[in-house]
Amino acid sequence: MSSSKLLKGSLATIVLRLLEEQEKMYGYEITQKVKQLTAGEFKLTEGALYPTLHKLEAEGYLTTETQQVDGRVRKYYSLTKEGNAEAKAKVSELEDFLVNLQKVLNPKLGLG
Amino acid sequence: MSMNQHDIIGKYLQAIGVMTREFFYEMEDHILSSFENRKDKTQTLQEHIRDEVQPSFGGVKKILSIEKTQMNARRKLIWKRFFQILMSYLLGWPNMIITAGVSGVVYISSLYINNSKLFGISLALWFILVFVFMSRILWYSYQCKTKKKYYKTSQVYSVLGNDMSLFISIPNVVFQLFTLSGGSELLMKWVNSPILTIPGTVLLILFFISSQKLYKEEFRLQIQALN
């Protein structure tokens, strides 16, 4: 499985986590933040990001506001109250998964 | 953003079939942000769109499918908000006042006109509302055209335009089904019965005022924010 497929599965968690850290972000900013944090290892495609943002918005986890920036309209996403709780739950779920995955991949470490 | 850049992006998005204002603005900002941060500073905007932006979205089909997904997401939000408003009215004082008012009007007017006419009046109110919405939607599309916008409509108008046509069809289909199945007498009996006329009329009035509130929240706020 390519890393992009693994990334796609955790995209909602990544978006929620980033928005938990920053008050509000716009689409392009999210792609660049992921690129910067992973030193370019994670390539977040727009084709995957925007449907995730719109889905999270429809589920009530994100809210949006628009601002005029340099003569154009910029749409910012931020977490709702429910989104904040979901971000914590998703991050915790992913962390547990990674711990268990580590045990499977390195059984010796798990026994220690 | 220069007018030239706006025109290049607008023509591109129009050519690939982006129709709605909200998605147009989001794409425009994304393309320009990406262009401003491009590695190769000799690259033109057209080249950047062709070589960087379009492939990163997964091609034209994917861009259009994102717009469609966003429309469906917006549809969910609009109806969720509509039912929130409706429930707040149903469980609050508007329901009590309207029910008391309608009951009073039904009993007083039953001396002069029959209940089916009263129900017909409230149904006409609903059709007027639908007509107002549809006119507003068509007017907006017309304005986009005359003001030479690169998009054709807004997502809110597009969603409501599709769904309102369904609301026009439903009462018509129900009446036709009753007539075809020989149940027109039964239908008239129901329509003449205050037990059904009163809650039916109250519900239609609550639908009407809920739609009005939604209209104020969704239509005007969106336009002010984006224009």
C-alpha cells in the first residue's frame, strides 16, 4: 500500500488536529502545513483534502467564514464545539492504533 | 489579485464547468495562493493551472465531483437548519399562537366558508412562497449573466431551486393519486374535517415562517459575505 493510501485513511484526523492547533485555516494553508510538518514526506492532494473539509463541515465538525484577502474571497475553516471533541477522540483513537500497530510490527518491543 | 489574473482563472473555471459562486471563490483563492508560492517564478498563471493545480486536484472530473459533493453537503446543512427552525417553532410559542388563531378562524369562518376553502388558502400561501423563492433564484442567475460573472448561481440557490420544484410536485401528485384511485371523496372529506384542516394549516404556516427565517439567514448572509 502506498503512503498516500495510508494518508487518505487518516486525513480527517489530520485536518481536525491541525485546526485544533490553529484557530482557523484555509484549504491551501492546510496542504502547506502538512508538507512543512512532514518535510515534504506527506503529499496532501487537493482532490482528497477538499472533499474531507466539505464532509466535516456537513457533519457539523467545522464551521466556515469568508474574508476578503488581497481582492479575493478566502474561506476559513475552524472547529465547532463538536469538532473539538471529535478531534480529541480521533487523535486518541489513532494514537492507540499506532501503539498496537507498533506491537504487531515489532513484537519484541511489545514484550519488553 | 489583478483583474487579468481574475479573468484567467474565471475563464478556466467557466470552461471546465464550475457553476457555483462558493466553489468558484474557493478555487480562485486556492489557485492564486498556489501560484504565489510557486517554485518556478518564470511559470505563468496558465502554465501553473495546467501543470500544477489541475493535476493536484486529480483532473477536471475530480474538480467537478468536488463541487458536486460540496453541493450535497450544503443541501444537508440547509435542511438540517430548516428542521431546527421548524422544530423550535413547533415546540415553542409560535405553534401555540398559530394553532389558537387557526382554530378560531376555522370555527368562525365555518359560518361563512367551508374548511376546504380555508385549507386551499393556506396551500396557496405555500405556493406563493415557492414562487417567490423561484423568482429570486432565477433573478440571481440573470444578474450573474448581466454582470458577466464567471459562475452561474450560488450553491444555496441551486439546492433550493432543485428542492423547491419537488415541493411543487408533491401536493399535485398526492391530489392526482387520490383522484385516479377514486379516493377524491375521501380526500374532500379529510380536507373538510377540522381535525385535519387545523393541524395541516398550522403546519403549512409554520413551514412558511421557517422558510422565511431560512431565507433571511442563508440567502442574504451568504450574499453579503461573498459579494
